[in-house]
Amino acid sequence: MLTYAIEGELILFYQNLHLCYSQTTDYWLMMARWITEYIRNYARRCSTWFSLSITILRAVVIRYPMSSTINKLSRPGAAFIIIGCIIATIIPINFIDVLRLSVNLIEENYVCEEFGYYERYYMVGRSTMFETHFELVQVWYKIIDGITSKMIPCILFPLSTFFLVWELRKTDSRRQNLGTTSTSATNSSRSTSNLVLAQTIAFFTAELPLGIIFLFQSLYDEFDYYGIYEYLILFELFFSFIQSGTTMTHMIICVLMSTQYRMNALMVVRCGYPLKPKPKNVVVFLTASSHV
């Protein structure tokens, strides 16, 4: 979403800097806008399922710690497979955006003025196919997007979070009964529980209202800007802003609450080079013995 906003500001800056440019240039500027719109929606849908998959995998691994098959899911190779499966699954859903939007010619004889406008020769708008079958396609687009990207994750996320926290507490209880509980293990378990709860609350704050809004938008006319649809648009903008805020603070929360996350983030910064272990000083005491 940040890239989408930056790209929009760059287009405005270019248009203000160059009041007059060719129709071809304007076409490619709007094409860049269309591409970033597609990437934004695709990244939004993928990130939702990425967060959900992390919670589910962690819960399953903790639930079956002795299973070698389950433990393989926590390895980097399995992560690449899961990420690839999510990306491949979201592609058909996101293909609707390719059919929904297009670069349309609005003013072939545009005249340069002192103050340029964002829309000149072309604009990113609904495609001809979408306009022809607007009522049918719009309804199904909102329903599919609302259910797959919002409602289903919002149902599975709390369930998987509850299951994960429950398993963590069961693990702590077993350690206490065996008398093997350490302070560091207890603190790590609590930090993990708090981290998962923080992620769930942040996710639930924006995604669930957006899913409900998308479903309601499928019931009303998009051109009814003075009715219920207008309020739905306002609520969509509001919760989209909250979603952007929670997305930006997600990494900060993880870094502050998770030691493992901090170590992995540091590994990324160091381009995969691990930290050098601190040298340990070994002190040897020699005692002299006398022989009589």
C-alpha cells in the first residue's frame, strides 16, 4: 500500500513538472498506475493468508512435537513450498482485477494548461467487459473478495490463535509438573502468546469490518453516492487506513516482543551471516599438592 501511494505521488510530481507531454507518455503513466493497483490488491490478499499460515503452522508443530513429518513444516524448505502454494492459489482470485480495470481513453484532444490535472488523455477505470456485465460481475467480485480475503481468515485466525495459546499453556503446565521449567522458557512462552494475541487483535481490527463492508457493497449500486453505498465507501476508506497502520506496525511489534524475530531480522540485515559467538573465558585453578 505504501508503494501504491508513493507511485501516485510520483505521477502527480511528474505531471506538475511536465505540464505538456505526449499521449503515449500519459498512457504508460496510467499503465504503471494500473499495475501498482493490481500488485497492491494481490499483496493484500497474500499477506492475509501468510499471517494466518504462520499461526496455524506454529500451533500444529507445538501440538505434535514428536512427529517428524509435522516438524518438517517448520523448516525453510517447507516455508518456500507453503508461500508458493498461497501465491498460486491467490492468482485465480486476483485475475478478476485484470478483467475489472483497464486504461481507458477519456480525452484524445487534451490541451495543456497552467495547472495540470491527474487525468489527462487516459485514466484507470472499469473495463468494457466489466461495464457490460457490471451488475453480475460487481456482485460476484465483492462477494468473492469479501469471503476469501476477509471473512474466512477472520474466522480461522481467532480459532488458530486460541488453539496455539492453549497448546503453549499446556506445554508450560507439563514442564512445571516435570519440574523442568526455567525462567527463560516461561518468559519465551509468554512472549509468544502475547505476540500472537497482538497480531490477532491488529488483524481483527481492520480485516473483519472490511469483509463485512465488501459483502454489503455487493448488495447496493456503486453509483448511489447519496445513499448507503456512500457510507460504505467512507467506512472502507477508514478501515483501509487502519489496515495500513496495523501493517506498518506489525514488524515493530514483532521485533519488540520476539527474541527469535529480532535474531532473524538481524540475519537479514547481515545478508545471512550469523553473529560471531562471544568468546568464553575458561579459568582453570591449579592446586599444589605436597608429598611427604
